[in-house]
Amino acid sequence: MAIVLFSFPAIATAGKGKVKLAYVEWDCAAASTNLVKAVLQERMGYDVELYPVAAAAMWQAVGTGDVDGMVTAWLPVTHGDYLKKVEGKVEKLGPIAGGARLGWAVPTYVKGVDSIDQLNANADMFDGKIYGIDPGSGLMRLSDEVMKEYNLDKMELVEGTGATMVGMLASSYKNKEPIVITTWSPHWMFGKWDLRYLKDPKGVLGGEEEIYTIVRKDLKSDMPEVYNFLKNFKYKSANQLQMLMAWNQEDGADRYENAVKFIKENKEQVDGWLK
């Protein structure tokens, strides 16, 4: 039985109406979604509402048509199960960035541990903890599988949020203390701190992925101009997305204002999205 986690207002589809976008509170998702919002509002004249929700609710909302789309679908692995549940109800547009991946990482000052299968033997070094993010996220579901596949009975996967995971990393890094985190790329923290992914010999966390735009099935007929933009929207590289994410980490940063800055500094690219 489906559980409705959020209630979304009805969609306006006439003229320069309202566009509704869902996203998960990952820094990459927030950066991309605000960039799409800024283009739709500043360049195209639409009103845009953003809905930060859990991954399951995000996919459900696009599948039911309660929102128009999202630009943060990690495929084929991370969100693969969610896509299967809404097949036939959504349309997958082009990837907005490649080079995406999930993994577990440690600071580079951590010595003697280069692979997940070495964690049990070094559990005391990490106080027996792996710091995770939101329960129910694709990364945490796969991390649960990692715990089982590698029999990490001396380690605990600690649930949290992206923010609490980064907070634990910042504190540990400042004191040069060992820590294991669940993480992903692109992410601004790989530019801020020296980190390395642990090897995953069994491939539980998957390989390289791409980030896709997903829209409700009838968006093309209802809002062709919006559909065309979302179909064209993509970064030149994952590094470009990572740059936008880094801007958002600066003191006093505003995601929307940085999205407007991106538009101004990449006019030719944005013009290409609107053709």
C-alpha cells in the first residue's frame, strides 16, 4: 500500500504558470534545482516552487504528477529501485552530469586502511562507527548492503543527514582523528578536504553513475517550453556542478543568488538550454 508522505498543491499548466520541482537535500541536488528555478524565473518568466523531500517522496511526486519534475536522479544504481516503481509514469530526459559515484571515504591522513574489507580489523581506530546520512536514501540502502556483504559486525552504520555527516567530518579532520563517512561525488567537500574513497572489492556501492532529469509523463504536452529547457539542461562537466556547490558553501551564500550568478557568467551555455 502506498504511503503519501507529502501533499502537493494542484499543478498550474496554463500559460506562464507555476512549475513545481522536488529535490532531496543533497548539496548537488539543491544547487542544480535552484539553477533550474533561476533559469525558469529569470529567463523564462515562470513562477517556481521547490519541495525538499525524501528520495521516495520525490520519485512518488513525479510519478503521480504532483510535481513537474526533478534534476537529481542518480542512475542506474542509487535511484534504480525508485525508477522501477514509477516506470511508465515518468519520462527520463538526458543526463545533466556524469562522473557521479557513491562510496565510503576516509581522510588521506588515515593510514593502513584502503578498503572496506579492512574495516572490521581496524574498528577500534574508528570507534566502531561509519557516519551516514538520511535513512531511506539510496546511499544508506546500499550502505546497509555493504554492512551485510562485508560482515562488518564490529562496525555500526550511524544514521544522520548530509549536514551531520559533514559536521562529523569537519570536527574529525580538524583534530586529525580517523573517521569513515558515506559520501558521493560530485561534492564540494572533496575540494575542501583531502579525502579518498575506500575500495569496494565486491562492488556493492556500484560504479560510476550519471545524474538525470526526470519529468512527469505529460509535461511535454502541458508545458512544452519547460519540457524543452529541461531536456536541454546539462553541465559542461561534473566540475562545473562542483564549482556551483562550492559557491554555496561560502559564508552568507544564497543558493538562488549563486544560480543567478552562474547564469550571468555562462550566458552562451544557458542560451543553448533555451533553444
